[in-house]
Amino acid sequence: MHPTAQPMPNPAAAYRAGLDGWAVLVNLDTAGSLALNPTGVVVWQLVDGRRTVDQIIAGVRQHFKDAPSTVDDDVVELLEDLAEEGFIGFEVT
């Protein structure tokens, strides 16, 4: 995934926050679902079609001051999973 790519949420993705910091995404087109831990929730909240992958990573680092050194790879992996499951997409230019 290119660092300057700007992922955008699929409008068919339904987000349901839990009381424990976790959330569930449901793709209303495919009925697929995905549980998000608190880090995943922050990533999802930063996906807006304007922020780049690098900016999303920086936002996660800012939110979690004690983020492990693997956070960059972890965020990219989550974004790739979200794209594969149809929760996010990228504008084709």
C-alpha cells in the first residue's frame, strides 16, 4: 500500500461501537463483518478519504504514545484487510 494513498470508507460499511472500546464493522453489501480493537477503532476513525496512509499512521502514533515499533506495519496490514473485505476503497485517478 502506497504511503500517500488516501483510503476512504465504503458507504455500505456500518459501524457499531461497543462499551469496551471495541467496535464491529458490517459490510451491508456482502454481510461480512470485522471486529476492531481500540487501535482498529482509531484507524477506522481516521479513514476519511483525505488522510494518507502515512497520516493515519501518524494519527495512531499520536493517539497511542506507547505504540510499539511495529505500529506502521500493523496499520498497513489492517488497512489492507479492510480493503480486501470491502470496508475501504481508493479513488481511481
